[in-house]
Amino acid sequence: MAETFITIATFQYSTEAQIIKGRLEADGIQVFLSDYLTIDTDPLVSNAIGGVKLKVLAHDTLKAKHILSTIEKFSMDNDGNLVSCPNCGKQEVELFSTIKNLKSFIAFVFGFLSGTLPFYSKDKYRCNNCDNEFEIDTK
């Protein structure tokens, strides 16, 4: 009987998936990544094809999901502390990139037309609790 792989997580970029893959393999779980070569070749298609799929054998599903649940999903500062939202104080903050001004939009369009990644983007943080968007001084 053939063993089947089950998708337990998806990632926008293969780098995230490779890190999680290494963590799971360190615990003896066989992992298969689907669509990572396509996304590495053209990152702009990630949303269209559903991202990089992280798959494990069916009998390892519960163990792998438990390991994934123990990995911190929120942003940390340069000292390794969770970032707190200045609005509500919760530590459920994620980093995201945004295109909000003319300079970043033009850079995105140029990068899109030339087939390269956008080389100008503004990183911000968003609180999952109150949807507050903010920046942190990292100097």
C-alpha cells in the first residue's frame, strides 16, 4: 500500500517552508515540498498557485501539526522579544510589506515589468488583535 502525503501548511515563499521542513526532519518526520521550484523561479505566482505546500506522510500528520503549533508565528525585535502593539499591547504582531506611496508603486511596476523582485518596499507591523499598523525604529 502506497503511503500518501497530506498538506499541513502553505507558505508564500519557499524560504519559510524550508525552515519548517528542516525543523520537522530534525524530529524524524519525512517532508515533501510542493511547488517551491515554481515559486522560486517566479515569486509573483505564489498566490495564484496557492503557495508552497508542506506535506507530510499521513501517519505523521498529528505529530507534525503539534510541532508547527509550538513554533512562534509572531514578530520578534532584534533582542529576541516579541513585538507588542502600541495600541492594544498584545504581542500578536506580524511583519508585512506594503506599497503605499508613489515611489514604492513605481518600483513595483518597474520590477514587475522587468521580471525582477521589487527593490523598494516599506516594512510595517500589523497587530492581529486590533488591526493596528505601525512601524518600529530598529536603529
